[in-house]
Amino acid sequence: MLLTTRQAAARLGVTPRQVRRYVSRGLLQAHPLGDYPTAPLAITEESVAHLVEVRAAHPLPRRQRTLVAQRSEP
């Protein structure tokens, strides 16, 4: 099954921008839905599930979690 950037972000508990960063780093598998640079992405559900497992097994150190939380606040 394929997910939108927003759906993947909701499952990962991050922003859609962070999902795009994960895709660019190769942490998520995605397919562009068009032949132009700003085409929306279709992200594989399997890669999202795998990243959830990896993040659960290797959580961020407390300091990084605090910095991530502070950046996401308005």
C-alpha cells in the first residue's frame, strides 16, 4: 500500500517536511507521482513500518528528543 507524505508523517509522528528528508536520505522508499521536481510522493507502507521499528529499537538520546520537540512547537 502507498501512503501520502501527510499519512506517513502521521504514522511516524513527524512533519511532512521531515518525511521528505527521510526520503532524500534513503530512510523511506517513495515514488514520485509525476515527472516534475515538485511531484507528490507515494511512500511505501512497508518502509514506514520498518522506520517505526528501527526508531523504536534505537530511540533518540534525550537531548535530541528535546531539541526535536522544541522545533515542532509553534
